Amino acid sequence: MDLRRQCPNRYPEVMLLSSGTQTKTDRLAPHAEAGTPVLEARNIHKNFGGLKALDDVSFHLNKGEILGIVGDNGAGKSTLIKTVTGAYRKTSGEILLNGKPVEVENTRRARELGIETVYQASGLVEVMDAPSNLFLGREMTRSNWLGNALGFINRRMMRIETVELLKTLNIEVRNLAAPVRNLSGGQQQSVSVGRAAYWQGKIIILDEPANNIGVDQQRAVLELVERVRDSQGVSFIIISHNMDHIFNLADRVIVMRSGRMVGDLCIADTSRAEVVGLITGATIT
Amino acid sequence: MSDANSRDFLMAVRTRLDAAPESALLLSTFSLLLLMILVFSFTADQFFTLAVLRNVLTQTSIYIILGVGLTIVLTSGEIDISIGSIIGLGAMVLAVSVVNMGIPIGFGLIATLLVGVLCGLMNGFLTAVVRVPSIIVTLGALTFFRGLAYLLGGGTALVGFPPFLVWIGSGTVIGVPVPVCLALITVVLGQLFLKSTRTGQHIIAVGGNAEAARLAGINIRFSKILAFVIMGVLSAVASIIMVARLDAAQSVMGAGIELQVLAAVVLGGTSLFGGRGVILGSVLGALILTILQTGLLLSGVVQFWQLVAVGILLIAVVAIRISYEPSEVRP
């Protein structure tokens, strides 16, 4: 059982083109017709020794789309993401950005290409404050010789930029000088998403964005995702266990099972039962 | 009414300090230092004389210089217990090159500093690239460097250094002893490096959360190796001061100093688990240790009790800190 359905695209000109090919058994999304996807992965294989972690996975992500990835533990969701973002080397396959083949050797390269990733827990340095985390690895330096020659950081500018960003995205952080460890889980996650947006990621990938945080804060993070999408036209990939989040937020969902992609469905014309059925491998009637 | 006010005030202070853990640590360490000075001003008559003060500062300067280095290494998430042996090796290189071989003192000093760089490179490479835990690497280096020191200089003291070196040990610059000047420079540079430069921030990030640092594109290997190299150079500086103060060099120099420096740094609030380095705290910690020892001595306490007191103080301070910040405790 393997379900692929075309989704109507958010962008009208694309919608016209793709609406004609909407069939249930369409094996491959006809990317050439559906406007160029911002990200496309073709026939991705990833082996860990003899274990096939990813087996011929192909998917695409359209501009401004929120794509959900669901699947059981060990189904290959995180492996797929890590392969796309250069955290893992793929065994074979092809990755295209805006229709052009790219080599994503490492996470730094991914960020240069505009792919930002928000990880479950490990993305922030808990002992550092929000501005330092926002600029982690890309610190602003002073414009004088101290900055150029000795790498003196410009804390004041970093703080101003942080205040600006948090205001724009409506993220509330009370004390910017405090280590982010003192912030709630939701605020930390918001800082992570904000960081990805600040660095003008064209594609932002969230790995279990709502894990280990309170329900109110989950809603805040999900709303932030929508705001960033709507205001900056960013495309999102969201890995989640939470069907509510996927169905409230995503436009489309792909389902992984045992390293294979077994479903590519439009949220508008699928049901939770169908998606859960694909995740577990139960038959759908 | 006033009770509620003071409670509010205390709560406000607590919130501030929670948000700025390093200031809180500095404040507590500084209070301890003040308390100690207060107590000794009553128990020891000659405690407040200029000679004692000067002696205390000069003596502490070596611990302060080493403390700055160890703070940076601990911040990067590693440890270096080979610093005493780097001092021994550095002293021997200085003595053999200047006294035995007659090389000009300037070159001798450069050679000593280079040895510090090499020792740090070795520790850093084995830790960051070969990935042997730094406690093992530097435990091995501790005997390795000491062995080299003995091979180089033998077991006897080497004497006969030129006047310039003696000036480093006992000279003054506008009334301030040279070792104290060197310590001051080290503290200022160390503080600026760790808190105000990109590389320093990267060291904090690597020690705070190596995975996050890696994902942010920070070069973990470089950061850790650099921390060890800084430690090596500062150990070499300390060895120069030690030789200069004694006007003699011996292979055994610096033996056991790593534990005292570690005690000073931990007293100052630097985390053993990385990510939090309080350089000014290490300065205060070093001052506390020297003042405790000097104060007890001048108060007529037997030397064995001084050792007991230092041990109790160290454990008590860390225990109190942990009870105040449960989130700090990591398995």
C-alpha cells in the first residue's frame, strides 16, 4: 500500500497546471509541471552498514508550503532530514534546490544554501544568552580594527538585532541577558525558529518542534511557524508525532515506514485514520 | 510591612542573580574573600602590612596566570592536569639553554614559550583529534613532561641566570612587582579573549553544548586545541616567573601545582563540565587560597591545619553552590 496524491499548490499558476494530474496512484510528483519545487530529493538511499535506513525515498517541497513528515520511531524521518541537511552523507540519490542539483556535504553548506534546521533539543547552547545563540557561529564583529583583526564581537548590535527580530516575530523573551536555560521550552524553541528565520532560511526544517514543551507553548511555536511562512514565504518541513499539529498546520504530509516513503498526501483530502493506517501499515478500507 | 518589602527586595535580587549566574558567582566569591580578610585582620597582627600584601600578591600571581589558562580549558569542556609538569619542563629548557649553553636570555625565553605551545598542541591534538579523554591525555602528559624535564636537566638545581631574569622575579614597574604586572595583563587579555572575541565565544559554545556548536558550524577541534595551547603558553610564563623568583631552576618545579590551581578555579565558580568560565572568579579564588594560607600562618596555626582548612573550604563552597542551583548538578 502506497499512497501519492497531488496537492493543489498555494500558488495559483501552479495550481492550474497540477490540478489536471490529480490521481491517486501517481507514483512520482510531476515536478516539471507543478512549478519548480524549492527542494526536491530523488531516489535517496542511506545505508548504515547493512541496514537500509532509507530505501529509494523521493519527495519534494513547494514554495511556501508546510510539509509534514510522519512515521513511527525508526521509520527514517530524522535520517531523511539529516541526509537533506548534510548532517549525514547519503549513500546515493540526488538533491535539487530550485531545480538545480546540489551537493550538501555538511550542515554549513546546507545553511549557505538557505536550509536552516531547528533541532529537538541540541540546537541552543543553554548557558549562553539569546543574542549569543541567535548569532552562534556567525557572530557580528565590530566594524573597527578590533573586530576585523581580532574578532571582537559587537554585543550591542547583536542585542539590537535580537530585540528587533523578537518584536517582528512576536516572540516574548523577558530577559535577553539571561542564559536561555532560564527560558521555558517554548521560548527556547521560538528562539530556534526565530534564528532560522533571521538567517533568511528559504527552507526551515523542524525536528519535533513541540516535544517536551507545554501545550500553550506548543501553540505559540506553531503560530510562529505560520507567521514566518506568511510573512517571509519560507517553506517548512516539520517532523512530528503529533497528528493534531500536522493536521492543523501542514499543507501536505508524507508518511515514512521502515525507511520507505509510503504516502504523499494532501492534508485537505486525507484523514487522520488514513495517515495512521499508513504509519502502522494497517489496511485501509 | 517592612518585612514584606525586604522579602520583595530579596526576591528581586534573587531573580536578577538567577538571570546573571556569573555575576552571582562573582558576588559570592568576593563576599567570601572579604569575610576572610575581615577575620584575619582580627586574628593576625601583621596581616595589613604592605610587605605582607605585596608578598601575597606576588605569590598569587603565578596561580592567577595558571588559573586564567585552566579556566579557558575547563570552559571548553576539558581539563589539563599536566600544567605542573609543563612548568618543570619549561624551567629546564630555560635553564639548560641560558645557563648551560649560554644562549641569550631573550632566545631562552622564546624557547620556553615555544615549549609551552608544543605541550599544549600535544594535549589538544590528542584530546580533540584522537579523542582520548583529556583527563587521561594530561595524566599521561603529567609524567611524560616531568620525565623529559629530568632527562634534560638532571636532578640538581641549575643557577646563574642573567640580571634580566632576576628582574622579572623581583623587580617592579612603578612600584608594582613584575609578576603582579604579568598576572594583571594575563587576566585582562584572558577576560577580553573569552568574553569579547568570536573565538572565545566559540570555546564557551563548544563546552556548553558541543552538538549545538557543531551544528552551528563552529570548529570544535580548533577551539579545544587553542584552549590547550593557551594553557601551555601560560604554564611556560608561570615557569619563567618561578625560575626568576628563585633565581634557580629544578626539574621538580611546579609539581602538584595543578591541584591548587584547580581548587582556585573551582572556588571562583568555573564549571567543571564546560560552558561556564569565570576568569575574575579564578582570580578571587587564587587570592582566597593564598590569603587563607598566609592568614592562618600569621595567626599561628600549625601548617598541617592549613591543609585541612583549604580542603574543607573547597568542598563547603562547592556544596553550598550546588544547593543553591540544583540545575547545575549533572550526572
